[in-house]
Amino acid sequence: MDVREIPVAKITEVVRRLCIEANTILGDDAVAALEASLAVEESPVGRDIFRQLLRNAEIARTEGIPLCQDTGVVVVFLEIGQDVHLTGGDLEAAVNEGVRQGYRDGCLRASTLDPLTRKNFGDNTPAVIHTRLVRGDRVKVALAPKGFGSENMSQVALFPPSHGIEGIKKFVVGRVDAAGPNPCPPVVVGVGIGGTMEKAALLSKQSLLRDLGRRHPDPAVARLELELLEDINNLGIGPQGLGGRITALDVHVETYPTHIASIPVAVNLQCHCARHKEAVI
Amino acid sequence: MSESIRIRPPLSDDTVVRLAAGDRVLISGIIYSARDAAHQRLVEQIRENRPLPVELDGQIIYYVGPTPPKPGMPIGAAGPTTSYRMDPYAPILIERGLKGMIGKGLRGDAVIEAMKRHKAVYFAATGGAGALISKTIQRAEVVAYEDLGTEAIRRLEVEAFPAIVVVDAHGNDLYREGRLKYRRG
Ligand code: SF4
């Protein structure tokens, strides 16, 4: 197998483009979920909000204005083929250069800062980068600007095995209940179950990259997703927390084997502004 | 659904007490943007008895940190940010005459108490509708704390800015009531 050379400048270019697209073009999956919700929402205020969100997506797409002013911290998942040779510089620096250019050229908000001094770096770098080596000679870039209204309402817990599936459900639904209007419902709920503390958190984040409406391939996990969705929508929180039938657009669960002594569970809340875009190089 | 109520700051106590949780409003006129860092500075200045860069009497503060404007536009995306982070500062501003706050999300008991005592109202704008809301902002001008960038205080001239009364000056809270109405099981 030959090695395929990819200059890191190519990664910069793709990241730049994905930053702008993700922030201004709501995915077809999210638009379809909002339309479907408008059709079933019973609350008049809730229906009004769905109409506003659809109109918002339309304005953002046609005028290039960001969907939301919180253009987030940029989370980048890189899947790098084992047969790729990256040339011309440092990979992470190339990703961050793409973020810098995208946020500058797209008139996007710089929100990242030093966690202690609170000094803003001014260009929304650095991104949070997760890299995985996979088979093949391609590079897949999945990019998700993450708003913190919803990120701040997320949580990880490590339960004893006696908690069981009922305990997991209680925790997930309880998290959405406690967050109420804060994460800009309707939300998408990402759940990671298993692994270790950080693995569960990562799974919950990764699950948000899946298109809305797509179920997990494992029927047992898919069933859990639907049960959680029903329980969450029974909370009555509704669009923007003002009461209604649709509190969540979807629930995504990802799992990984864990230790005999634990059930790690992470809940990553994502607002309706479910931004993610990907490209394969 | 009932018609929207049109309001224009400065708000009198009379206007404020008539607004009820669940009312939809369209705000026109001048409102001020401020979020975390600006609140911290405003409260510091009040504590040190220094004059404020904007007079709060009867005014509305909008919790927003907009994106930079595209060329030729007054402002970028400008939806509300989560309000609870302003809770430690809000009662002090309400005591100083602030009559309205626009944000999203729950408010703490101390804020609601201050709203009842001094007659103020909390509005929610639609979180994540930043592009839509930007269309109601005709002009934006930084009036204080320019060094804070997106967090600077801006004087915003708005026309028919859509919001909903969530907590009124009597302490009614639509977040609580709306949820109970649709809760199942
Ligand atoms: S939670 Fe989402 S929709 Fe709400 S302000 Fe943040 S990024 Fe925007």
C-alpha cells in the first residue's frame, strides 16, 4: 500500500470552510426535526418558537449570518488513515489556523479564553481536537462548534452497577429536567455509557455528531434512546422551557465496555442549534 | 394567541406591573447589551459609588454577546445568553432602577425577590435565534467597556424586538407554570 501525502494546508482550508458552514447552515436533519416538531407541538408559544427557529435558519443560510451568536468552542474530530503522510507542518497548528481564518472571515464570535485569567485569545483558538488513527488513506474532519449554554448543563457520573438501566435513565432525564430552559430546548441529548470517566464524556460528545432521527444500530441501544426520548418529552419543559410537548429533538446513546465495578454515564446536552459538518480529504 | 403588547423604554412602574407572565411583547426603542464581564464592572462601580456609564433608571438590559457585524450591518447574530450567570449582580442593578432584563433561562430567588420589591420584569428572547433577532436591531453603538469586545455595553436601537414575559413583577414564573401544564406521568 502506497502512502498518500496530504499537505496540512489542505486541513486548514477544510477546517476554515467547515467553521463557516457549520455556523450558518443548519443541517437538513435539524431542519427536518424542527419541521416535524412544529407539526406536533401543542403549545401555541412553542409553535411560535419553532416558526422562529425555522425562519432563523433560513435567514442564516441566505444571508450568511450565524445561526446563533454563541459560535462556540470548536470541537474537531479527526480520523486519519494509517496510510496518510501529513506534510508541510504541524497538524494541530494547521487545524487551529483553519479555525482562526474561519472565525475571522466568517465574522464569528471569539469565545475561547484562558480558564484562569479569563483573557480572551481573540481568534477562537485553540480548538478541542480529538484524533484517531483508522484504516485507509483518507482524513475525515468532523467539526462541531459547541455552544456553552448547553455545554454548561452537561454532566458525568460514575454509578455502582446496582443502579442498572433504570438508574441510568433517571440520571439522564433528571439532568434534562434540572437544566430546564437553560440549554435552549428543544435539545439533543448525547449520552455516553461505559468506558472510563473521560471515555463516557467523549462518547456523549461523539453521539451528537450523528444525524438527528438516526437510531443506534444495536436494537437494545436504539430502544433505550426512544424510551429516554419519551420520558424527556413527558417532562413538559417544551421549546425554550416555556412549556410544551417537544423538549428534545432526539436522544443519542453510545456505549463502550466498562469495569465490573462501575457504570460511567455522561450526558452532553446540545441545543437545537445542532451544528456539525464534516468533510473527507 | 393574544396580540403582542408594544412597549418602549424607559418603562414606568405602571407599565411594568401590568405585564403578566406569558404576555408576548414587541420592544422598540433603546435597550442596552451587557453580559458577565460588564455586569461585574457595573456592580463594582456602584459599590465604589462611582458614576455609571449608562443610567439604568427605567431601562432594559439585554444579556447578549453578539458576533461581529458583517460589513454594512449594524450587528451580527444577537440572541440571548443564559441569564443565571447575571443573578449575583441583577438585584443590585434592579435596586438602582433597572426595569427589564432580556435573557433566557431560570432566575434565582434573590433576583425574583428584587423584581417584586422594586417592580421589574424578566423577558425571554428565543435562544438560538441570533440571526432572526439581529434583523430587529437597527443600530448598535458601544457606549462602555470597549476593551471587553463582544462583552462591551452597547446601546441598541431596536424595532419590534420579540420577547415573552417569563417572570413578572408579581413573581409569576412562566417556566414553572408552562412546564406543569404539559407535564405527563
Ligand atoms: S445553547 Fe445553543 S442555541 Fe442557546 S445560546 Fe448557546 S449555542 Fe445558542
